[in-house]
Amino acid sequence: MKSKKNNQAVTKTAGYTFPDVTKDAAALKRMSYAQAEELCANIRSLLLETASRNGGHVASNLGVVELTVAMHRVFNSPVDQFVFDVGHQCYTHKILTGRADQFSTIRREGGLAGFPKPSESEHDPAIAGHSSTSISIACGLARAKSLTGQPGSVVAVIGDGALSGGLAYEGLNNAGRSRDNIIVILNDNKMSISKNVGAMARYLAVIRGKKNYVNFKTRMVKALGAIPLIGRPVKRFFFRSKSAIKNAVYKNTLFDALGFAYLGPVDGHNMQHLEQTLEAAKMLKRPAIVHVCTIKGKGYPPAEREPDKFHGIGKFDIDTGEPTHSSETYSNVFGRVLCDIAAQDDKVFAITAAMKTGTGLSRFAADYHNRFYDCGIAEEHAVTFSAGLAAGGVKPVVALYSSFIQRAYDQIIHDVAIQHLNVTFAVDRAGVVGEDGETHHGVFDCAMLNSVPGLEIYSPCYFAELEQNLRRCIAEEGPAVVRYPRGVEPYMPADFAVSDAPMVLYGEEEGEILLVTYGMISSEAFKALDMLREKGVKASLLKLCRIKPIGDEAARISCRFASVYFFEEGIRQGGIGESFLDTITGGGFNGSFRLRAIDNRFVAHAPISHLLHGLGLDAEGMTQFVLSGGEEVNG
């Protein structure tokens, strides 16, 4: 949705007044440093008040308030374009670009997205939700400006965590040699979702300790700017030259070698120093790196103490920082069970990509430090690294979010599946995930992984099934996947017995109607059976736990029913429903088959219950689908 238009140069919301650069870009620039600092304090208050009600990415946004304000004071959006890597730190940007009066709706259904969204505002030039993309996008935008003669700079804001992703280096390699007007702001807060790891993290730590060059340069720039007439030309020469002064004071960095002018490190919470450095980078009109050091969670003690906890959080109490709802989750169960397995088998290793806390591996990392590897934001490396481990005789378990495993599709095929290596993929956040929206829903992994030969896939609904499936996958030879949703365990009928069988038939063994599904929405299917029964319709449920391969038993069961209704919390094209139809048809089924899945679309942000209802995948939607005869696919 596009931003609201009004005639006010400022927006008043929640008791605060915010400048609106879409109406009066100069208003923000006219502020004194003291006024700008007061603005930053008000933005932090609004961020905390809103996130405590709506949930969201708290720590990352609190850390870039001054940086974002400084960017808007130095540059002129949208002529100058801002590309936020990952995008979860864009809240201040949204407040300043005409969306302050809508900010209370962020991450709510029908409200502002929690990430940059071009359909929402011209000040968001690209969508973001995954890591390490900003430099490549900015490289393309800057080249487009050069080719078409458009004015302005392109500014990419990338965190040190995102800099561990391979795509970031591909972008750096090409942007640095481009000579285009691109500025990369390296937001160095020593964190991604979990604490940063790897050689780049150590390298940046070394750079942070050597501030003599940037301090010298800042003093030099200030002195040159004060010289009448000749000061500005000399200052421009100073920045554009590869002078002996620079090499004598500060050794060239990796970024210099890649073709960038390197400026920094600079205190990311000192408005004056930020603006001076950004002005210098802007003046260069060539690829530049501005190294900014920030504190994740700045200004809110609970987030500063535990930035990983406040990376992405639900509703919380501002006074204590504690979530308003807390209970056992699938991620917790996965982490606990994996620790139990590791205690009995010293060949079990755990690998994740900057998601130790999010995937429930904190205890494993503490108890089995030598068998835990955090690869940083590098899903491709995590998978290929696990292939090497498996080839070496150990049993790696790779824990990734569903939407992030998309990045490692080639590695799963080429490095793991072809060699039939014993790698287990624990795919967290499977299915719709709620308020993070299009870029984060785990609705593509089944269709993607369904195409990989030799790969077994399990999709449990309940905690006990998750444990059984995980143990089976690690114990058996060959690659396997266990995919499970976020959140807490859903409803289960009192008379349903959890089984380690690939599929379980619940209800009559034959009849008119058979519902088939898998994963978390199996719970909704159980409720739908009760709703149908209340309306005088008898039906049974075939609950799949192993969804690849389907198995011949599915056809034998389906052939005993006149109509099969398949429900899938995933993309329809290439999904499990289509495979199920192919399997049972080959096994002699000639009844009617109706499939409800996510059909060729991206899913917006909203609470999970609302999304399932809108997709017709909750109990009510399933019931109505059956009563109306559904959508005929094969008959």
C-alpha cells in the first residue's frame, strides 16, 4: 500500500512529532544536532511502544536510529536510494518517509510491512527479507543511474553478520570495480541473529581497534573546510587521492583492495561524526565503504544485554523485557531432543547459519561445543560443509529456517543428495509464519525438496512425532528432512495415538470422504472432522507424517473412499498434494480428488490463524471446502 498523502511537513503520532521528508526534506536537515538527538530519543520510544504491542525486530532497529536519521539528513531520498540489507532495521526509515501516522499498524494484517516494500512507498526501492542482497541490488541500481543519466547516490546498509554471506562478496567484487556512485554502509554491531563468527568478524574487530586514520581524516576535513576559496577543492582532492599520507597513517583494508574508498570506523551513535563521514563518502562519487560501529538494542537495556533475544520477538513487557506469552515450542523440543541423541552418539554434530538461538541450539552449543558449528549467514556453506562432515563419517544435523534453506537448493542436490550422504536437515518455521510476511513464510520447501531424488521428508504435527522423526532420520542412512512449524503444539484429539508410522488413518477405514493432510494443519483437520460430523457428514482423516516418499499404503487406503480432499500448507505447484494424486492414481484410485493449497501466490503478513483462515486451511475452511464439493482436479 502506498503511504498516506497529506499536506503536513510533520506527522504527529503517539504524542511525538516526526518530520516527513516526503513533504519537506529540508525540515530534518534544519534541525540542530541537539534537536536531532531528541528526535532519535522519540523514535526509540515509538519503536519500543509499538513493538511491545505488535512484536517485531527490536534490537536491530534500536541500533540504527542515529544512522538512519543521519542518512536522511545527508542524502535526499528517493533521488538517493537506500537499500537495507535483510530489511528488518527499516523502522526509522519508515517513520521519516511519510509513514509515521501508520506506524502503529506495522506487522499487523493490512498494515505496514515489517520490511521494505516498494508497493508501500517510493522510498523503498527494493524488497528485502533475506540476508546479503543489498550490495548486489545497490550495484544494479547504481549502474541503472549511470546508464540512464539519473542523479543521486545509491546507499546499501549491510550488517557485519550479513557480510558473512557469499552473495555479499559477489556484490562487493562487482561494485568495487564499477566506478558507479555506490556507498556501502557497514553496520558493525558484532551480531547477526546470534553472535557473529568467522574470519570476517575477527578482521572487523582488528579494524575497529585502529581509529587513528579516521580521526586524522576527520580533523583534516574540518580544517580544510574552514579555508576560504581553496578549502573545498583541496578537500575533494584529499578524498579522491590514493595519497602517501593515507598509507603512512593507516594500512589499506580488504575493501580498498576490492576497489572501494574506505572511511571509518565511526561511532554510529554520534550524529556529527556520522554526518561528516557520510558527507565525505557522498563527495567521492565512486564506490565507498563507510564502516559504522553501533550497539544492537541501543537505548533499551534488556535488548542491549540480550540482543539475540530481541532480534525478532513477539509482544513483550517494556518494563521487564519479558515476553507476554511463553511456553514450549517446536524449536525448544528439537534442541532438547538433539542433545539427548548427542549424549548417546558422539558422531552427531549440529550446524546452523547464525541461528543458534532461533533454532533452539543454545544448549547443544554449550554442552557439545566441539560438535557445534555456527557458519554465520552462509546457508550454502553450511550444507556443503555438512556434506564434507558426512563424507568423513559423522552425522551432521543442519538446522535452518524454511525460507532460508531456499538459498541452498543446489548444495542439497549437488553436494548431499547425489552422494546419498547421511545429512539430516532440521527445517524450522515450516508453513506460514505470521507477521514477517512474504519473504519469511515457509511454504516453498516441500515443493523444492520434493524434487530431489533420494531425499526423505517428514512433517510432524506434534512434539512426540518431531522426536520420533528426528531420531529416525539421524539413525538411518541417506539424506533426510524433518520440517516443523514455529510456535507451540496445537490441538490433538484425546483418542489420537501418536505413532512412528509414515501415515495414520483416523476414523472409519472406508467411506465416502477422506481428508488428507500433513504438518501443523493436521490439527485443523481433526477439528474439521468434528464440524462435519455435527452437520451429519462422516469423514476420515489420513494424516501423513512422512511426505516423501508417499508410499503404496496411501493408494490402498484412498481406494476405499469415493472422494479424497487434500489440504496443503504450501505452494501447490510441485507440492505434496500433486505427488499424492500421482501416487494414488498409479495405485488404482479412480474416485474424485480435490486439492486445496497455496495456488501460485505469495502470502502477505498477518497472524497465523488469520492467514490459515484466509487460505481456507483452518477447520472452518476445510469444512466448507468439503461441503461445497471442493475444486475438481481429477474425477
